[in-house]
Amino acid sequence: MQEAPRRRTPDELLAEIELEGRRKQRGKLKVFLGYASGVGKSYQMLDEGRRRHERGEDVVACALQPNYPPDVQAIVDQLEVIPTVVTDCGEAMDLHQVMNRRPEVILIDGLAYDNPPDCKNPHRWQDVEQLLNAGISVLTTVNIQYLENLQDEVERITGKRTPYIIPREFLNNSADEITVVDAPSEESVLGGIEDTSARLAEKHKLSRLRELALLVAASVVDRQLEGYLRSQGTDQTWGVQERILVCVTAESDASEILESGRRNADRFQGEFFVLHFRGKPLSKEQQVRLEKNLEQAREFGAEVHTLTDIDMVASILEFSMQRGITQIFVGRSSTPSDFWTRLQGNLAVRLIRAAEGIDVIVYPHR
């Protein structure tokens, strides 16, 4: 028997109305996401700007690269361009002129740049946020190495690290559309590499970078789906992004299970949650162990939650449905010697039986 949808509170309804009002007034952001230089981001963004201009939209380019190949420059020559402002401190988009001009759509080739110290906004993505709030739509380009939480992984793959960072929350909350731009041919990226073994190594790197770009795009789509479901009064948030939940207790060291959960979240660029229950009184040793487990969870970037419900299985499943959890990690002692560890073993079995559509990974504690 299907349950009736949960009735939303007045505060939730008011928040949804305010959010919908802001969305109607706000400009749209489309991001052309690349996994490497030379994949064709600039061409695709500028070409879409040209097509929109031909359809009658008011399109202006306001932050472009200094040099383009002839085919890309030919598109730029067909567009109105507001030059950047160049000072002794650096170069920045002429935000004041753009706001006065107020086109329908602006083109920004390079979202990740920092602004000179004398600018109002330290970062270009903040300029974009200001333009979106003013009702101006933005087409822009960015590579994945500039995205927060991806820089460590990109550095492991490429051996390089960029000094510029774009918060993932900005992309998750602001992007209305993401297009992953793929190279039309390997030569556009690998053209200067002749050695066969070097080409194979570079192709492997590009394949991993491409996978990361697709995961970023999927996570944004997942956030949009979640927002839509919540606007319809649906708390369950199924989607394409992995969401990992690790359940910890005060009974054992959770270092290994937390590390395993974090690796899975990092691998799929997913979200990481940690859950524990406030129940029976703890000894001093248990309290210290629990605090150590939770501190490690926070160091791993997990979102930590505490529940007090007696029915642990029902509470874990309810939390999982609300957050769209895809994998649940629970520990189980390899030597169940007391009531609590037997309860944990029973919990794992009950979760496996009840968690329809969610993977349950039982992790042995030493």
C-alpha cells in the first residue's frame, strides 16, 4: 500500500515559493565543461552564442581569450564584444559596463580566473553569480581541474595543480545546464606526442579525466532532480549520483570502514554521510573511541548525523530514503561475544533484507 506524501510545513512551503520566485528572476547558467585543454570548449560556447544571436537574442561576449585559431576567431568577429579592463594589477571583466548594457546573454570564456585585487569580487565566478542575480544569462567554459574537491584527483592523474578554485557548491546550485565537451579527435589533444608509449599513457589519463567530467555533470543533474522532487513534495531522492552512508558505533575503531566509504565517495565524486546512534550510556573508553571515529569522519569530509531512535534499521532506512543513499556500510564484529555485537550482526542482516534498491556492505571489525 503506497503511503501518502508527507505534508510540507508552512516554512517549507514559504521557502519553495521564495526559491521559485528567485528562479524566475534569475538568469540561466550553461557551463561547457572540459576535461583537458584543446577539447573544443571555446568553439562550442561561442558557436552557441552565434546561433542564439542569429535567432534574435541579445548576445554579448565580455571575457575572451587573447588568441584563437582562425575558425574560432571567425565566430568572435560576428559577435558584439565588451573588452576586459586591463590595469597594472591584472585583467578583469568590465562588470560595470556589462551591467549597464544588460544583454540577455553574455559569453565568458574561462570561468576560473581570479580578479585583480582592486575588483569588487575576488573571483570571476562571483561576477557570474552577480550577473545571474541581475537576470542575465551566462554561457561559460571551465576545465575540471579548477573544480573544488577534484584538484587532488586531477593532480594524481596529471601531476599538475592549478592555483584557481571554483567551489563545487557554486556549480551544483547555479548551473542550469552542463555540456561535457569531448575532443572531436585524439589529435586535438595528443597531436604533439609522437612516442607510442607516451601516447598510450596520455590516453589513459584523458580517459580518467573524461570519466571525472561525466561524473561532475551527472552530479549536477542529480541535484536538479532532487530539487524538482522536493518542490513536488517528494522526500525520496533517487538519482544518478552515488551517496555513501557509513554507520559507526562506540564499540570499535571505525578507521577502516570510514576509509573504505570515503574511497567509494571519492571514486564516484559522490556525497559521504556518517551516522551514529545515541543510545545506551557509554564508558569513558567508548566515549573516547566514538569521538575519535566522528572526528575522523569529519576530517574525511563526511556529513555527520546523530539519531536517537530505538529502531535502528527503520531509522537508517528512513534517513537513506530521504538522502537518496545508494550504499550503506555497516560494521560487524568477527568475534561476536556480547549482546551488543550480536545486535549489530542482526542489524546487518535486517538491513540487507529491508534495504530494497540500496547496496549494503558489511565490513568486518577486528
